[in-house]
Amino acid sequence: MPKLQQKLTLFDLTMIAIGSTIGSGIFLTPSSIANALPSPFWILLVWIVGGLMALSGALTFAELGARMPGAGGVYVYLREAYGGLAGFLYGWAYFLVVNTGGIAALSVAFATYFGYFVPLSPVELKIVAIAGLIVVTIINVVGVKAGGIFSDVFTILKLAGIAGLIIVGLGWGSSEATDFAAPLGDPTGAVLPNGLTSALAVAMVGVLWSYGGWQHASFLAGEARHAQRAIPLAMIFGALAVTVIYVLTNVAYLFLLSPQQIGASSAVASDAIARILGSDGGKAIALAIFISTFGTAGIYTLSAPRIYYAMASDGVFFRKVAEVHPKFHTPAYAILFQTVWAIVLILFWGTFENLISYVVFTDWIFFALAAASVFIFRRRSGEGAYKTPGYPLTPLFFIATSVWFIVNTLVERPAQAWAGLGFLALGMPVYYFWRKRQ
């Protein structure tokens, strides 16, 4: 019986953690964040808080990864802590909407930016999106090391592009472009009509969307060399690197544009670079975003199928998905199954786009539950080989901020939140069907 092969190094896993986090968010979300919080102090503060959340989450998940270095990552933590239903609902949401929807969105995004160089009709855009997805699927089916090399190359390229943006902003921009001492607004709420709490909630949606992804390294634990050491370090290094990159990128934006100009821009990165490089800057940023989104789509295609592979191995998904390719030693059917569904979402993108936004917030429900499981495992079996620094404050900070985001979404966006919860409820009878079938 063919098995998964342990070929991924710490460098590969760190590039996966960084590459799966940095997609299109840092290029697109600063506008909505500046609209919500038109103050350089608050803009930088929410990005720093987001980084602290990512780092505290990575430090907590690192302990879980060291305890349970098996394929599937978060799925395994939830299953072992709360039972099979919790793990299944995570995989259910990840397969049907969260990850496949993310892949579909990234595929449409890189096709859109490819169209910056080669004009595409709406039909041609979808063809390019699907063709690109098929390419990364083939790479990831051929071997986990091939997928790892793809991740390494494209993550290095996207980091080079972002480094160029930071260098231009800090080197040729000026702190005079933004009044860094400007207040957020007067006490009457002239700038923030709905108040600071609501503004923070809106801003944090973009921040948390941009910081999500470092946990993808844990999905590949079954194919990592020295997984008990490599998985924790990859998530920690990834979260640290992304935090520094995001804060520096936002400082660079503020050296080139004011918060009001950032808020009014539909293409912040392009407009910021165009201040220095003119129209050539737009082409450079379009290329950087294409590389970033294409690379992230490839990493998502590589990592998440290990969740479905683990689910099928537990008997709560199609048995075929648990098979390992005899030649390539990859979960080929899990990868292909995911790609087929992602292509369906691309073809009907207009219909499914809203559904994806409804369900993304459920990711943070599972984040909070997974982080809380560290207390359960410590109570069951004591401290492990790796201990979360700052325990229990580190996981408590991550859980508290995650719960704040979840509750705030229920209050501020009840339609999306309840639709997401309803979608999870639909997964419960499906789980019991699979268990009965087993």
C-alpha cells in the first residue's frame, strides 16, 4: 500500500506558511481599512494587532503540531479534542467553500491580472483561471516535493515584488505624504459615524483576511521531515515574517499616499507606485499581484487536500480520496476532487461569491476551538515536548480576539454569520450518514 513520503524541509514549510498567507490581501484590503479608520496611527495599529493574533495563533498551534504531527493539521486537532463531528465540520466547510472558494477567487484574481498584459473577455478570463488551476494541480499531483519547489519559487518571487514596493515607498516616498500625528476624528463621530468599535470591526475583517493562511503548513505534517520540530517552527517563522512585511508595506503606502487617498483608491499598490514610477509602476504591481495570487493558489491546491485525505482515512469521506498514488506518493484523488469543485465555483463565480463571504467567518470559529484545545490536551496528558511561550496568556489572547471577531460579525453582519452557521448545520446529517455507512 503506497504511503505519503516525508520530503518537505523546514524551508519548504516556512515558504508554504508565508506564501499561503500573502495572496492578494495586502494589495487590496488597505483601501477598506483606511476608509474605516482614516488615521495612520490606527491603520498601523490594526495591522500590528493582526500580526500579534497571527503570532499568538502560530505559537499555540505550534504546540498542537508538535503533539500531533499527522496529515490534516487543524482537522486532527479538532477531531482529537472534540470528537469526529467537529473535525468533519471543519473539513466540510473547507472543502465546499472556504478553501475551494479561496482557490476559485485566487484563480479569477490571477487571470484578471494576467488580463492586464493580454486583454481577456469574461469567457477567456475563466478559461485562463481554469487553465492555471489545472497547471498547479498537475504539479501537486506529480509529487509533494514538486509542489514544495513551486511554493518556494513563487513565494520568493512575491517577496521580491513586495520588497520592491517597500523600497520604493521608504526610499523615494516621504513621511510628509501623511500626517502621522493626525487624530482619528472628533468626539462627535464626524469621521466615524458608527463609532470606533464598528470601525475596528470593519477594519479587522480585511486585516484577518490578509493574515489567514500560516496554518496551511500544519496540513502537510504527514509529509514533513522531522515534523515535530519543523511544523511548529514553520508556522512561527511564517507568522513573524508576514507581520513584519505587512507593517512595512503599510508604512510604505503611507509614505506615498495619505489615508484619504488610500481609502479612495481601488488599486492602492498601483496608485502608490505610480506616484514614483508612473505607468510602469502599474505594470510592475500587476505582475507582482499575478505572481502572488498564482503562487498562493498553488499552495492551497497542495495543502488542503491533506484534510480530505485524513477525513477519508477516518471513514467520513469518499474512500477513494484516502488513496495515495502508487507512483507519485501524493493524495492524488483528494487533489483532483478539490480541483474539480473549484472549477465548478469558477464557472458559477457570480452565484457563489456571496456564499464564500458568508462562510469565511466560520474559519475563525474553528481557529478559536483549535486554540482552546491546547488546554484540553494539557489537562489530559500534561506538557509536551514543545510548550507555547507565555502559556496560558498567549492562547487566551488568540481565543479572546477570535471570539471578539466572531461575536462582532454576528452583531454587525448577521445575515452572513447566520448563513455560515446554517451551512455548518447542514454538515451534521452528512457526517452521521458517513458514520452510518462506515
